[in-house]
Amino acid sequence: MKLMRIAFPALLLFSFTNAWADTTPPTYDRISLAVTAGEEVENDTLISLMYAQKEGNDPSQLATEVNRLIKKAIGMAKKEPAVKVQTMEYNTSPVYRNQVLTGWRVRQSIRLESRDATVLSNLIGSLQSDLGVSSISYAVSPERRKGAENELIKTAIADFRQRADMVAEQMGRSGYRLVQMNVNTSGLGPMPVARGSRGVMMAAEAPPPALEAGTRRVEVRVDGTIELKP
């Protein structure tokens, strides 16, 4: 009797599971489609990474000098309302020559960003008397990218529907129903414009770098599954 009481609930669960599985409706005539829409969008944001670097035997003195140069650069950048400034990595590392410790290197970077390329270009030229340039790049601002993506999503979905209608017609069906759809946008990183690794600072202001914004391609991909009507 005890064994029967234990086995009976298990039998009910098995029967219930099978009954539920049997009610799942079968699917037929499902087709996967994918479309892509894209356009060239003009870059509107200039980004520059600059750094202060000093080498010598006294890490404390080197850090003081690097901090002074970075603070000076931040002060100059903050005078330009159109420029965003951010301090980046700071590191102190030993310098070896022929496996012998000969000194120390202290370095800190700042990131400059602006939608006014002329203002930032002139600022870079001024800062090069004290700082080196790691890189200069262009990017599409989040606002401009979002606007372009929204329009491309409309275009891609319209193309998807047109293609689905065509497939249904060519298959001799009266229409279709949408089973599932995915909308994916392409990620955009900065576009490199110039890169350098000068360790020696210039004695006087350098001329502003010659820059051309150019464009970046923004793409939207829509893929999904349709089920043809009988």
C-alpha cells in the first residue's frame, strides 16, 4: 500500500505533462527573412587623447611636474565651453636599459571632446607646447546616430514587409503572419584621424592639425520569421 501511494502522484504528473505537450499546435510554412538599411552619416564630434610624460630618477618630482602640466591643460580646456575634458589613466613605471633600472616614467592622459572641430583643433595646437598627442579621431554623436537609426528602422521594416508580401504571393498564399522580428543597429566607434607618440614636448605652440570630418556608415538590420497563411 505504501508503494502505491508514492507511485500514484508520479503517474498523474507524467500523464499531465504528456497531455499538455500534445496540445502544442504544429507549425508549417515558416520562412526566415532579413533586410539591411544603411546610410552615410557625417561625423560631428572630434575626440583627442593627449598626455603629459616625464622621465627621471625622482618619481615624486616627476609626478609633481606631470600634475602641473595636466592641471594647466585642464584649465585651458575649461575656458572653452564647447570642449569637454576628462582625465584618463595615470601610471608610474620603471625604465630599464640592458636589464638595469635607470629611472622612472610618469604619465597621465586627458580626453578632449567637442562638436566644434575648429575650437578643439586650435586648443590641441596650443596644448602641444606641453602635451603629446596620442590620437585624434572623429565620431558620430549619440543624438545624430539615434536620429539616423530611427529613420533606417522605418525603412528596414518597410522593406521587410514588402519582401514578406512578395514571398507570400510567389508561394500562392493569401498572406502571412509575423512570428518573430529582431531589430539590430551597428555599433560605431571613433574613426582614427591621426596618431602619435611624441615623448618630447614642443618648445612653442604647434599649428592646429588639418582635419576632415568625413562620414561613417550607420546600418540597421531587421530579421524575422513569417508563417504563410493557407
